[in-house]
Amino acid sequence: MGFGKTLIMAGTYLAFNRGLKTLVLVNDQDLFKQMQREFPQDLLPGERISFIQGSKITNWSQFNVAMVQSLSRNMKLYQRELSTIQMVLVDEADVADNKTYTNVITHLNNTLVRLGLSGTIYMSNLAKDKVHNMNLRKFFGDEMNQVALHEMIDKGYSTPVVVKFLPIRGHSHKYDYKKEYDTSIIDNPNLYKLSLERVIWNIKNHGTPILIVCKYIRHCESLYTYFKSNLPKLRIAYMHNETPNRDGLIKSLNSGKLDILITTTIICRGKNIPNLKYLLNLTSFASNEKSIQLLGRLVRTFSGKTKAYLDDLMFTSETHYLYNHSRKRLRYYKNEKIKTIILKINEKKGSKKKKGRNC
């Protein structure tokens, strides 16, 4: 059994000898379905568990898992049950001050235990996030415990990761981030070629499944067309927030029925792909929070999985925003004590050797 938030939730419930009427709040349908499988089968076998989604659930139990959107939309129906909850466990607690969550939380008047789980809560020190953090502290209080990724790896709860930065030239637009992003990433033929080379190399050396993550839907669908035409024998799919049956795609990736999944950052929260050994990050974001969430897809433990690999982009100084974002991600990986290599692509004609240096 892996080390994760669902395990912490089940352990907390058992720590009170199943004596507190408990509500688990989630805001992701794929995670909700995952909990429908994991809680009854692995974590709380024999416990009668109610899963609340929609407006027709009346048989609440001692342990309940609910979509926060369903509770918020049907508050008149569910507010009496909410007043009886003694312990609330909130997944992705860093977003729990939005309108939907707030509507539910304000009706949990009699909770004795409030536990928020998130890898990114209270991380930001930016002025614009001060009110956000204050709102969360009003409900959850101060942070009780923090476990760094390298500690999880050292204890064997997470898989060691090697990060390789791929040097790439872009086009600078100092006063227009979106234009620089489009020309340097989405519409950059050299990056498509480099991405294909890295995926082929990693398939040969580490096998499948392969996860490719990008930022925008247009890029996601363009990558799918490109990879499908260049790797016609492989089973490839794409996923974003408009894609139906996302849970089915994740299941196909886990079961070996899918070789490559190209996805937007929708993959970063609540998606469990324990057999994943290689991820190509084409988002080039600056956020440490997003870096943590992305690494969370790779570090899940799995039988026979001893190491995982992340390819990231190192934009050269010709760009403005993307260069700075690359350096920020590099600093984050180094601070987390993750082995990081900056590849040096040998541009000599006919040579495909790639050298690198450790950071």
C-alpha cells in the first residue's frame, strides 16, 4: 500500500476508533471514483461508507465521502446532515476558500476535528495570497506537519526521481508572456522534434507508460496529432478538461492498454498512475506548487519501480519569461535534493550523443 492522503484519512478515522462521524470532501470526480475503489477494498474493509454525489443520497453513514460541488448545489437537502459531522477531512485544502468549498464549510458547525491535506497549502508568500491563507487558517488553523519530498524518498514512501533539463532556444517577447509562450512552445517545430526524440529514447530505455504534460488545450491536441503521425504503432490518447471518460483513460494507462497519454495540467491533482516511470513536462510554469503536484504523479511507488525520470525544459537566455521560469524550477528541484542533470545536446552533424552535467 502506498503512502498517500487516502491512507492518512483512513488512519485518522481509525485513530478515533471510528467514533467520530466523518466527512471526506473532494472536488475532483476522478479522485472521487478512485476513493470509491480504495476505501472499501483496501483501507476500510467492512466499513459501511456512503458516497455522496448528486442530490438523491439519503443514507449517510459514520464515514462519508462527498463531492463538494454536490453538497454546495444541494445545501437545503444536505445541511442537516452536515450539522451532525464531527470530523471533516479536506482533500486539496489549498483551494478550500473558493465559493463552493466555503458554502459547505460554513455549514459544518459542529466539527471537532478539521484536517486539511495538501502538498501546497500556505506555500505562497506573495501579497496577493495573504487573504487566501488567512481564510484557510480560520478553518484549519496553522500547519501542523510538513514532510519534504526528499524525506519521503529517503524513507522509501516515494520513488527517487532524476530530472533532466533539455536545452531549447525560444523567441523573446519581453512585454508579452503569451506571445513568447506560443512562439517558443506551442508553435515551435524544434520543440516538437526534441519531444519526440526524448519520448522514443525513454521508451527504449524505460518502457511505457509515458505521460506528456502541457499547459493549453491547443498544445495538447497539436501534440497528439504530431505524435500519432510519427508513432502510428503506439496507442496514444489525449486528455483535457473537455475530454469525456477521463477516469477510463487513466485506467487504460495503468492497465497497459495505453502507451502515451498527452494531457494538460488537469493531471496534476488527484490522478494516481503508480506504474509511471517517465514524464515529459512541456508546461514551463514558474510555480513551485505546480512542480510539487507534477512530481506527485511520478513518485508513487509500484512493484519493480526503483527510479522515475522527469524531462523538463531549460530555455536559453534568448527568452525572457521562459528562461526565468526554467531557472526557478531548477532551484526548486535542487532545494528538494532531487538529482538534476542539464543535458548538453551535441549538435555535430550525424551525432546523437547527449552529454550532461549534474547540478
